[in-house]
Amino acid sequence: KLVARKNNENTIIDLENTKVGEGFFTIIAGPCSVENKEIIEETAHFLSELGIKIMRGGVFKPRTSPYSFQGLGKKGLEYLKLAAEKYNLKIITEALDEDTLKLVNECADIIQIGSRNAQNYGLLRKVGKLNKPVLLKRGFMMTIEEFLYSAEYIAFEGNKNIILCERGIRTFETKTRNTLDISAIPVLKKETHLPIIIDPSHAAGRRDIIPDLIKASLAIGAHGIMVEIHPQPEKALSDGKQSMIFKEFEKTIKEIKELADVL
Ligand code: PEP
Ligand code: MN
């Protein structure tokens, strides 16, 4: 298999201003959704002050309910791009299907394939034909083996720039939105040469335990984290409960910077 580990060589994703892979701990942060021009600019400014190089922000949102906020679409991509350019940040945003993949590919530096699309093999093949880094989230009902096969679909089509993302799986536990499968990190590091990061936000579903999960991510050997932050989480149009306020996020980042070199 193409994604299987063969020796001790690791894939490093090079994004010009930063890297993702073994030897690095890369921080990606931003709102769940791009909501307007002001908030995304405020977020970009905040991240750049912290030295963070990659900003997230969904514009095509895979919401559980069709009545929930679906994202700003194309307009959101424009806001995201403007904010990122102003503060010299790289962008990651999700593609939902073939149509949105085209639009996302024109704007993003990393294409996100979400949990709900992690076994959409047609879409995986499409993104595999592109020449752009992909962040593949683990489906919330997927085994590690199935996760690796999904990555294999992308690699099989030619695109080897894949970042895996553990974002929690569905279990009987109800205190958290999903159960963060922390064991998946060392298991995946044995089985694949691809970088693997943790999304503590969608795993927890609640902001109070995210600082601890961020520290656990570093301790377990993940190659980074992707965290949802919002200047006013109580007003967020999606995932407010799990979005960290800027001050708390900054505090946690300062704490982990004392423990490791953080990109
Ligand atoms: C997201 O990153 O906003 C998202 C929808 O994540 P997931 O696909 O992991 O649910
Ligand atoms: Mn979200």
C-alpha cells in the first residue's frame, strides 16, 4: 500500500511558510464557519500575532440538519482569502462535493475532507487527482484500517500530500460529543508515513476540556492540532459550545510552547 510505512521515512507536507509532519507540531485554528468579513479578519490578525501560520474556516458546511446554517459559500471563500492574504496565513477549508471541490481548490492551501465524506470514494478519487495537500478527517464510524484505506484512495490517484486527522469517534459516551481516540495516534504512526493531527474540538464538543486534549495531543506524539476558536463563541453560527475564546486559546498555546517547538 502507498500510505503504509515501509521504513522510518515520513511524509512532510511543505506549505512554504510552515510544515506538517514528523519533528513538528503544527497549529491550525480558526472558526468553525466563516461568518462574515470582520470576524475572519479579527481571527487572522489574532493568529498572526501568535505566530500561527494556518487558519481554518468552513464555508461549505456539512450540517447534520438542513435547517442549520450552511455556510457562506463562495462569498465565504472570498473573505477567507482576503483575511489570509492580509496576515500572510495559509488556508484550510472543507470541500463537500465535486462542485465545491473546484472552488475550494482555487482558494485553499489545504483541502479538508470532512468526517462525513471520509468514505465518499468518488470524492476521494477526485481530490487524489489534484496537486494540493489534503486533510482527511477520520469518519466518526471508521476503524483505523478503513481510515487508512480512504487515504489510500487519495494516494492511489497520485496525490501523496495527505494529512490524517483524528477528530473523535462515536461511542456510548455522552459527556463528550465524540470520543477522542488517542490510541489512534501511536497506532497510525506505526502503520503509515503520513502526518497525523488531532482535532480536539469536534472530539470534545465542549470547550472546557480542550486545553487538556491539546496537551495530550502533544504528549502522544501527534504532528499538530486543528482547533476551533471564535471571538464570541456564544454568538457563533456553528459549533459555539466547542469553540475556544481567544484568551483561553492563547494561554494554552503559550503553555505548550514551553514544552515543545511549535509551528
Ligand atoms: C469541521 O471541521 O468543521 C467539521 C465539520 O468537522 P468534522 O468533519 O470532523 O465533523
Ligand atoms: Mn465545526
